[in-house]
Amino acid sequence: MSRPLSDPPRYTVEDYMGWNDERRYELIDGEVWLMAPAPVLAHQGIAISIGAQLYNQLNDKDRLGFHCPCRVFVAPVDVVLGPSTVVQPDVVLVCDPARLANGRYVDGPPELVIEVLSPATARRDRLVKRDLYERVGVAHYGIADPEAATLECYRLDAGRYGKPDVYGPGDTCSLPYCGGLALDMTAVFGPPPEPRPGPAI
């Protein structure tokens, strides 16, 4: 995302839903943020890999007769988190069907939100959005860093995010939904780097 519009007026979700130009925005506590240009391919690949893993696991459980209400979405999808806040995370997992009943947007905090960092969004994802998701009660918040090849996963505990668990290639991030879901970090970021040979003795 770029910087906020200078001296911005405050807007509501109702205002946001009435905008119909071709640009994409987010609205956080009434402040409008213009979304950055289309992300680079690595960013898209990470978001699609995470979304596909969750989608396939949910479908597998349905085929085995395990009813699971969770649904996964990838950007762009509107997530309304208050009367003056609408965001478009990269990946969203929603397990409460009531939050999808309107058919247009996610109405309330999802179980899982994942943002994929880019130079234009990194500071905002790590600070402003982290604080927002903590405040509204998003149980799991993941920050995927393409450069570091890591997923930092914050888990809500007594209303607060503690220190994140960090996963990289070779690791699996487990999520406690629908009897257990898992994200294979090698599938997301590629294989771990080959160890360098030590000095000859």
C-alpha cells in the first residue's frame, strides 16, 4: 500500500461499499489507503499456494464425510472489521457461516488472516494491521515474508498476540480448525537451501 491520502476525511463501511472506481482501497478506522499496484509473481505464488493447500484439505475432509464449515478466500475479498474498517487480506479462513451470510463480504473477524509482505506493505502489515487484527480478535495472523522465506504466525491468547512462531522450508504450520489443518512451508517457499560443504580437513 502507498501512504494514506493527505489530510483524509473519515469514511464508513457504507461509504466504501458505494465506491465504484477501478482502484482498490482499504479502510482502517475511517482512513482510506490506496492499495499498491499488482504484486510481483512471488507474492502471488505464496498466496495461491497457501490458499490452495487450505482449499484442498477442506475439500478432502468433505469427501471423507467430515463436515467442516470453514471456507478459504484469497484476495481480493472484503473483510469488514467494524463500522469504519474494511481490509483485503491476501488469504482468509472463515469458519463461522454467519460471517458469510450476506454473500458480498466477510462480516467480522476471520479465524485466520495471512498477509504476504511486499516493500510497499511490510511496515503496515507488521504494525498497523497486526494491532488491528489483535484488537478485533483474529485468532491467527500470519505474515509471509518472501525474502526471508518465513511465515510468522501470531496466535491470540487472552486477547493478545505474543511472540510469533516462525516457520520456514521443511516446517509445517498446524492450525486447529476442522480437526486440524496444516501448511507445508516447503510447498509455499520451495525446498530448504542446500547445506554448504565445510572446509576440507
